[in-house]
Amino acid sequence: MNFEDSPEEAAYRAKCRAFLDAHLQKRGPGDVRGYRRGEDGPSVLEEAKVFQRKKWDAGFAGITWPAEWHGQGGTPIQQMIYDQEEARYNTAVNAIGLQLGICIPTICRWGTQAQRDRFAPPALRGEEVWCQFYSEPAGGSDLGALRTRAVRDGDDWVINGQKIWTSFAHKADWGVLLARSDPEKSKHDGLTFFYLSTKTPGVEIRQIKQMSGARHFNETFFRDVRIPDSQRLGPVDGGWKVAISLLMGERNAIADDFGPAFQELHRLAVDLDLDNGRAIDDPAVRQRLAEFYVKAQGLRFTRYRIMTALARGETPGPEASIGKLVAASMIQDAAAYGLDLMDMAGVATGSDMPLDGIFELSFLDSPAFRIAGGTDEILRNTIGERVLGLPQEVRVDKGVPFKSIPTGGR
């Protein structure tokens, strides 16, 4: 494992820092926007678009994308270095990050050069925003159980169904969509992948208000929505392969900071007075902080393993799944412990609270981290089957036509 930048990598890191210093403000341990707070504020999307244009002009948009994708043709380690550095600054990048991480690469990978020319440059410049129509109310974590139908009608497809938990759909210009085109086939077959404008007639998008107060999730209804066959990606009934290529991009997304954890807890313990003195001087508190520190260091070195693989030109293994599984639960535990330390004051938030009430905000938002990009259960199955070599779970629906799979408990 290599912990140090090569001379070339160090020079690139310095270049990234110079750009970021010129355009952004460094994030302190109490800056809540660094942890996906305020993502749905009235000005966040415009701020993200403006900054994305600056990244494009400076050569930091599409770092690893090849020239035919209108990217920079750089290396994965350069992308990793830039992402690490950007995580240290206040930025609204999450408002449009989804499109650049998964949606547009899927268009470029499975589409034509004309489609790459049409969609990649506006996305890289921050001019158009994309979303992902995947999850459904009855599907849970099983994407293969989706029921949104796509019926062929001449040169068009007619879409009917519902999607849910779509981030920023209410602000997106375009979206990618997975729908069932043949219920006679097994559930992972008979799926077809499309893209469409969110302004297409029959598309209705409704915002979902979360318990944290955020409103960047949406539910979307498709009622006789017509999509031309030219907006299909991949073969008819072969959409599962396209969908999986998109999900791998989502699950392998890596950032240096996943949310408030050890550093924020340590700062809280230093500043907080308990009945018997400062929290940091309490042996029980110090023991808990040590546990969070060890987990944080484990995640840090796991990221170094991924960086080393990328630097060698290798494809990272299961490290990203392991890191996401550990990080998501750690953030939830850290938020809960921060609330415990503050006792009844932990339920309050605002600028007059320790670290602007970040623990209360994180506690309400943290369950989403354990669902988005693959639930804990899905990731454990992946690790068990592909890392530990355990047998697959029994699947009673394997090879069964989707229409024959029973639903409900009656």
C-alpha cells in the first residue's frame, strides 16, 4: 500500500488546491453544507452550476473521461486526488454530482457518438441536470422487482408506472429510466433502459419532504409517456446490464468525508461541559471517541488501498462496498452519540447550537446513507458472496417469469 503521492501526483494535488483556493472557501468541522445540508436550498443548484462551469474552464470536469466523451483523458488517481481535495471545501457539487458520476457516463458508454456530443458537454459545463428513475414503492432494495411498464408502439415506447426517491428530479432536465418491457421473462430479464426529458407529457414529479426538513427526494408518476426508440440505451430486454453498469458507478463513488464522525465528536467533547467536568476528560467518553477514531482510520486506509489499485491501473475490488457499509453505520452511531452527550439540548438545531446542530441534522438524515447506493443488506450479500465466497441466498423467483411471481400476502 502506497501512502505517499508520487512527484507527479503531488504536483497535480497542488494544482487542484490552487484552483479550489481561488474559487471556494475551506470547510471547517462545523460547516454543515459540507455534509449535504441545504442541498435543496433556493440557490444551491445555481451555485453548483456556476462552479461546474469553472471546473470545465479549468480542466477539472470529466477528468477521467476520454476525448470522445469530451473529457480530459486523465487517470483515475487524478480523479481521486481532485475529489479528496474538493471534499475539504464548501461546495454545492452534490446538487449535480449524480449526473456526472453515473447518468452521463451511462449515456456515453451505451449511446452513440451523436448522443455523447449532444449530452456530455452541457452536463460537464453545468448547463443541464440529470436524475435517475430507478427505485419503486413496491420494490424496496430489489431493483429487479420494478413494475413500471414499457410497451412498444411502432417507433415509440409507452411508459406507465411510478418511481420514488429520485434525487433532484424536480430540478432535473433529463433522466435515465429502467422499465419492464417483457413480463414473460424472469425479473432480471425483460427490462429495457431509456432516457427522457422530465418535461415529456405525462411525467408528473412530486417532492417528498423528509423528517430532516430536506426536500430533494421525489416521487414520479408516468402516465402514457411516449419515448421514441432512439432514446433507448442497450438492447431491448437487455436493460439490466446497462442498469448494473450505472449502479457500479454509484457504489464506487468515493469521498474523503462521508459525514460527521470522529473529528466533530472530538470538537464537541472538548467544548462540552458535563456534570463532572469537560466531556473530553471523562474516561467513558474518551473510550467511545477512541472507537470512532479506529473506525475512521480503518476507512482512511481502505481508501488508500483503492487509491493504490487505481495508481497501478487496477480495478478496485470490494473495498468500496466495505467502506460504504462501515461508514454509513458509523455516521448514524456518531450522530446518536453526539445527541446523547448533549442530553435534552441535542434535539435543537441552529447557529446557537454546538457545531450548528449538525448532530441533530445528521441523525435525521443518516438512515438515508444506509439505503442509497445499496442497502446494508445488499452490500453484506455482495461481500459475503464475492469476497468470502459464501453460497448465494436461495431465490425462489430464479428463472420464473416475472408475471408469475406472487405479490402480497394473500
